[in-house]
Amino acid sequence: MYNVEYKYSCAETGHQLEFIALNYARDFDRISSWMKEAHVAKTWQLDESIDKLKNYLLDALGKKSQKLWLLSINGKISAYAETYFAPNDRLNDYFPVVAGDYGIHLLIGEASQLSKGYSKLIIRGLSDYLFSREKAKRVLIEPDINVKQLSSIENTLGFTKLGQLNLPEKTANLYAITKEQFYHKNPSVITYDDSRLPLLFLHFPSYPNDLQVAKWLTKLNQITKTKTPYVVISTFDDCYQFSQEARKLQMRWFKQNKIILAEYCLAMLRVTTDTEMIQKLNSTAMINGMPFRCIPVASKEEALKQAQMILADNSQIYLAS
């Protein structure tokens, strides 16, 4: 059983990336087989012996400033990646990194998943994870100059080439991107799941663009117009925010649909433990200003319990009337 720790949805392609923390005992054989693949062996050079790979992985897993991942692409475990705090990495010996710099290493292990554009998906997903979860200020990547698949990340993903590095095992191109540059070029996706209506699940990521905001309002509009009572369970990345224009669009839509929302959206349960957000949701301004109840809950489990109670109460009211 794999525990997914992070999910990324690509706005451009619709591909899904899931992060699974590497477990040495469970995953060693998989990683070992990938390291023997010709396209991996020539750059990672960890196919020579079992002991060499064991020592490498155990050393990496022992570093608090580094995390190792299995990556699932559209439901199939296909890749391996490392994320690391650059000031504590050997990269600091070759390039003047600063606080807030994080780096990534990656490989696609499954040969059947090559030449499908998934390297870009992985770089996008890893960067999004580092900016939203690790609070990175800049992401660095230093691929071998012979890895042609990553030579276009300047134009396609918005990275800037800083030069070349002469590392012991390779000559590498060094690329970097800041958080602002990344989300300008690679907007996040607001995800929604209405497969369990009358429960609607929404997730708001870091920095969705205005089009993404318009799309989720359209979805909410479609659901509301069915005139079926529902409850929203919403989760948010730590640093999510809308643009000023998107906020105006949202407030306009709420104002235009206030009456129908008040009737059919029974509540929005926001999963949060942030003290300031809880105070905001419980404030008089929020209670009087929103067409539905906004209720803070500490976990998804609590949200599900409350949602079921709200729906049950509404059913009793409906039957009584």
C-alpha cells in the first residue's frame, strides 16, 4: 500500500503526478532494476553493484535535508526523484547557493514512459512541491549536458540557464527558476471531484491563474443549477492566492448567485488549522457576507463527519416540510 504525500495536476496537459516517500525495504528492487536500464545507467552510474546502490540510498535517506520519492504518473509508478536543500548539498561547493535554494534530481525508470513529455511534468511537479511545501525561493536543476530531453526547459518551463558545472561524474547545465517565474509560466490547477455528490471536493493549489478560477466557478455554477443540496469540502495549499482580478471575478459571481447558493450550497467546510484563517471564517463579516456557511475543520475526516450530519439534518428538514 502506497501513501501519497503530494499530488500535482498539470494545467497544460492534464497529466497527474503523485509523490510517494521512498521506503528502502519496499522499493529497493524497483530502484535497482531501473538503475540497470540503459537510459538510466549512463547518467546515474549506480548499476555496477548492489552494495554501491545500497550505500547510496541509505546515505541519501539519512540526510535530513534530502527527500527521496517514487513518482506515479497517471496512476503508474514510473519515476524516481530527489529533492534537497541546496546549502547542505555538495552543489554548494561548485556554485554559490543561497538560503531558500532547493535542488532536484530525477529519472524516469520505466522505459515505456520515455518520449512522452513526462520529464517536464516531473520538473513542474517537483518545483510546485518545493515552492508550496518546502517554501523554496528558487529551484535549481543540474542535468548532464548530454540529457537532451531537459535542454528545452528554458523555453517551455521558464527556467534560466546560469552556466555549466564541472562535477566529478558529469558536466552539467545549471538552471534556476524563482517562485514568481515558475507560477507565471506554469499556473496551478484547481481540482474538483463531484463523483460523490452531494459532497463536492475542491482543492486550491498555489497560484492558480485567472482561467483556473473561472473554470471552478463554472463548475460550481453547473452543480448549483441542478438544484440539488450539496456540501463543499475544500483544502488549500499553504501559499495559495488569487490575483486581484480573480478575486473580483469570484465576488461578482457570489453576488450574482447569492440567492441560489444560499438555498442549495448548505456549507463549505474548509480544512485548516491556521489560527488566523479560523478567526476569519468565524468573523461576523464572513458570516454576514457569504451566501453559505463557511466552517473551519481540522481534518478531512472531521469534514466528512460534519458534512454527513449537515446533509442528514437537511434531509429531515426537507421531509418535514
